[in-house]
Amino acid sequence: MNLNFVLNDYALIWNLLFNASISSNVQEFKQKLWKNYRHSYNALYKEEEHILKDPKNYIPDDDTVFDMVKNSEMYQEIREETEKYRLELLHTWDTLKKELNKNFKEILKFDIKLYHVLVVDKKIDIIGMTIPKSRRVNTITWGNRSDSDDYILAIINIIEHIVRKELINYQEEYKDIVDAIIELAIDNELTSRILKKSVYLRGDNSLKFLKRQLYPYFLMYLGYSKEEILNRMLADKIVFELDKYTFERQLATVDLKAFIDFCIKNQRHILKINELEII
């Protein structure tokens, strides 16, 4: 897996125009633009997916509003701050990518192509949610207020959103199971390995019970022996009676997609359906 962190003016301006204003100055500027160039402004709303499909070669049909923003003093300041933010993300990725890729391959067991991360002002607070419907578009938009607190976690969060994008249409009718497995794989396992401490108790509270049901099988998928699983239970503070579980050795030979298939196929046994209201 590789990440390319890009500051694209069209992506940055579009997000400034169509997301909540990051300051009173931006709000006033937007209101002035909308008042004087209402038709052009409104027409740009549908351009987001076109920008994401090919940001490097994107050319607007009408660049009036884009040029007005780009030539403003306000935008130059925002762009400088965004470039500093992009460089922080890039530096962290460059520092961690060898270790991340090693663990990524061991946990997912399938490859993900190069992704372009269009970095926008972190105050816009977009955490990978701007995603075109097509999985084939290998671009996401990113700008998260909390990234400055921990850029390592920022990179892991970006990876998690990319994995979710890759699996966005996979087993769609079983979204809770897919979400829980992705969280186990990236938010818990990958993060634990990078931080060198267990973080298996973090995550979406609505998935907590579901993840506990899947956890023993996830450890089998990772290739742990029975003895190693007992040690992991203690480290992760997730206790279960291992002797009550059939040890599924074949899980260690499949990738994450096949593991998801296994969990869905065997959910009535694994998830104890009578006790699990969300399935």
C-alpha cells in the first residue's frame, strides 16, 4: 500500500465553499461570492465527484468562483496552513510506511493500490467521508481537527477509511459484521502493533458486543496457536472460554474478505444470534 498526500486547490476550495465555514472571514467571503455569482457558485456543488475522479487533470467548465477564491489573501493563508498539515502527514507516513505495510499485509492479507489523499484544512473536519460511489476511484479527501494531537493515529485512521472504501459494497447487507471486522483489523490490531500496546478496548461502542463475539475467531485468523490466544486474551483484557470454541485452523490461510465470508456464513454459531439484537 502507498499513500500520496496532495494539496489540490480545486479540492480545497470546493470544501471551503460547501462545508461549514471555518471562520467568520470565510463565511463573509462565501456570502459575498454567493450573492454576486450565485449561478456559478451553485453549479459547482456537483463538481466534487469530478474533482475526485481525476484531481490532477480536473478543469472546471466555469472557473469564475474558483479563481475568485484562489486569488484572495484569505485563501493564501489557508493554503499555507494546509500545506504545513500535508507535510506533517507525509512525514509521519514516510516514517511509518515500512512497518505499517509489513503489518498491513499480515492482517489484511490482500493488497491495496496507491491512494491519493487530498489534504484540506483540518478545521473543515472531514475524516475520509467524501467518497465517490465507485470503489475504483482511489482518492479520498482528508482534514481532521484532531490529527495534530497524534499524527500516527491520523495515518492509521486514514488507512482504516481506505479499507472501508475498498469494502464499501462488500457483503453490504451485513454491514455491522463488516464494520466490526474492519475495526478489529485496523483500529485495534494494526494500532496495537504500531503503538506496541493493546488498544482492543477502543472503538465504536455500538460494535463492542459484536466484536467480542468475533474476537476469538479473529485471533485464529491471525494465525495464533491456542497458547498464544490465551496470552492475547490477557493482554487485550478480553476473556472467553477457549475450550468451548472449535479451533478453525484454516482461517489462518485466508484473507480478510474470506474471513468476513466465514463469519457471515457461520454467524448463527459465532454470534449466538438469540443473544445479539443488532444482527
